[in-house]
Amino acid sequence: MDHGDMLHSQWNTSYIVLSYVIAALASYVSLELAGRAGQNFKTTASRFWLIAQALVLGYGIWAMHFVGMLAYQVDAAASFSAGLTLFSGFVAVALIYPALRVLHGGPLTPARLGLASALAGAGIVVMHYTGMAAYQLPGTEAHIVWFPLIASVLIAVGASAVAFYLFRLLSSAWAERQPRLTLTGVKIGAGLVMGGAVIGMHYTGMAALRYHIVDELKVGLASGGVDTSLLALIVGVVSFLLMGLAVTSILMDAGRGGDLGEMDFTSAAD
């Protein structure tokens, strides 16, 4: 290979599918939690469900991101910086939680929805590109392609806006009036669409970076960091444990007649 050549890459379909499953599952569980958090955070139960929602959504997006990164396979030894990897996960949850508080802090107006979406979108974007910076390919340098980068930011904010509107809708009086089967169908459909939007942002963001070879002798030599196979195992196991714990909590709450999540409902359009 000549100096400055593009690094050859290909995509692992299995990891792409897994990244979508994680994103869709996290979206669906977040929608379930939204209905329990409601819009009144004066009770311990409502605050618990809100924190759970932020953790599930933030971690789910983070987990999808790194599984998606593993789907990007190159002719070089890749590794991840442990510090940046952990920081990127923290950023996602740290900005999604206040975004949810803004969303539920009063009547749903375009300004409130826009601010909450911007906060969550910023968290997703920072998480993504910090995670990309954690991806180490010795002997290469990354070049930015601006159009997909800008598109990834717009997708992140737009997907957050749609998700947040659905969160408010599912914690409103409208949701109380719907048959259980209808409400479940809406949540499943919305989760599938939201999952598609989340991975759409990720893979658009991936297209914003091109890796060029600058030192052929270093290509293939892994730098210090988290091994990708170990990361895949950890992220996969923790993801499904967290989702399983959230689903178990939801089922236990439902079995008690929803007492834990009892709340005051107001219209999403108030």
C-alpha cells in the first residue's frame, strides 16, 4: 500500500443487526419507562422511573454505538482507549437525564421540545465522536467528511425530538384511554422506528470519517487499549442484563397494578 492510501474496510452484517436490536430494544424499554415516569416528579417512584429511563436510553445508545464500531472491520489491528470509551458512555447518560427533566418540566411547547432535543442530540453526538476518537488504528489518521457529519448531527436532534414527543404522548391522558393491545402496538412500532433512527445517526457519523494510511509499518500493530473482542463480550452481556432488569422491574410493577408508577397524568399537548 502507498503512503496516504485509504484503509481498506468492510462491514460485519451480524454486528450491524445486533446494533439495531440493541437500539430498538432500548427504545422500546424507554417508551415503557416513559409511561411510568409520567410528568410529575414529586414522588420517589416517578423519579426512579425517570432515572431508569435515562440510564436505559443513554446506555442503549452507547452500547449500539460500540457494537456498530465493531461492525467496521479494517485491515489493521484496532483497539479502544479505555478512558475515552468510558467517558463517552457517561456523556450520553449525563445529557439525556437533564434533557428528560426539561421535557417534563412544564407544558409541551415547541421551545421546550427543541431545547430538550438539542440537549439529548448533543449528548448523542458527543458520545459518538468521543467514541470514534477512542477507536485506535495505529499508522493511520482520520479525515473529516463534512456533509455526513452535519447530517449525523441533524439526525441525532431530529430523532431525539420524535422520541421525546412519544415519551410525552405515552405519559399523557391519551395513553390512559387506549386499550392495552393498541398501546403495546404503538410502543413496539415506535421502538422499531426509533431504533432505525438511532443506528441511522451512527452509520451516517461513521461515514463522516475516512482513515488514511500514514505509516504502513505501524498498520497492524495494536496500541494499548481495550481489546475489541473483550469489549464486544462486555457490552453485549451488560446490555441484555440492563434491559432484562428494566423489563423485570416493569413486569413487577404491572403485577402490583402499577402502584410503583402511580402518577398524575396531563395531556401531552398541555
